[in-house]
Amino acid sequence: MKRMFVWSSLLLIVLVLLFAPSIWAADLTTISTQELKSKLDSKEKFLIVNALSDIEFAMEHIPGSINICVGNIKTTDRLPKDKETLIVFY
């Protein structure tokens, strides 16, 4: 009985690991550098987030972007409240 529980638990973990990323990525879109430049040039309203470390952000970043380290994305209060706002992570 214990062995059956272990195997069913492992199967559940594997299924979650296989299918969860596709669920999370459902709303993600990749844009090219040229598309980003076009958005910047057109003064379109959106947020650019550099998800690297503070040190890397200080060394170089896209002007107008903000820095939210990838480990803080889920807990930050710096993302827009309006769920329709386009957010570009790089």
C-alpha cells in the first residue's frame, strides 16, 4: 500500500511538472528587438521590466525600464494594477 502511494505521488508530480509550464505560458508572447523598438518609438504605453540582478541592471538597462529581480516577481508591488497593461520582461 505504501509503495502504491509513493508511485502515485511521483506520477502526480511528473504530470504537474510536464503540464504546469504550458498553463503558465498560455498568456506569454515573445516579441523581437525590432518590435520592442517600434513600441518605444511610438510612445505606446507599456512597462519594461529587467528581471536580472540589481548589479546587472545598474551596469546596463533599457532606458525607462524598471528592475524587479526574477525571484521577486511574485511578491512585488511594482507591477501595474491594471491587468490590461502590456508588460515586457527581458
